[in-house]
Amino acid sequence: MPIPGRVPLALLDALAAGLGLGYLARDHRDALISHGPVLSIAAVVGIAVIAVAYRGYRVLRRTNTRMEALIADELSRRTPSPRPRR
């Protein structure tokens, strides 16, 4: 059951972020034009870092799930001891 109001709020947040970035870009136009190549490279490197971090997180999560399945399988195979522990 979707919660009404989440999508419009997300769109409002995106609009506010876009307006803020637009204002900053207009205000610092000279710095953006003079340092355009550096900003472009930084953006590409930033996106690459985010992509690598996301892939690493997914690999670790998948490995954790596999390890839990292996441990559960090993524990289910054990036979109970014939005498109780003290």
C-alpha cells in the first residue's frame, strides 16, 4: 500500500536542490568556466568512487548471505549429543 505524499515530497526536494545548484552556478559562473575541466574530472572520479563503493557493498552483502547459508547448513547436519551438557 503506497503512502500518498512521498513522491511529491521527493519531487519538491529535487526541485529545491536544482534551484540551489542553479543559483550557486550562476553566482560562481566565472569560477566554473575557468575550472571546467577540473570539475569534469572530479565529477567523473566521484561517480566512479560511488559506483565502486556500491558494487563492493553488494558483493559483501551477497557473501554474507552465502556464509550464513553455509553455517546454517553445517549446524543443521550436527547430531545432538547423547548426554546433556552441564
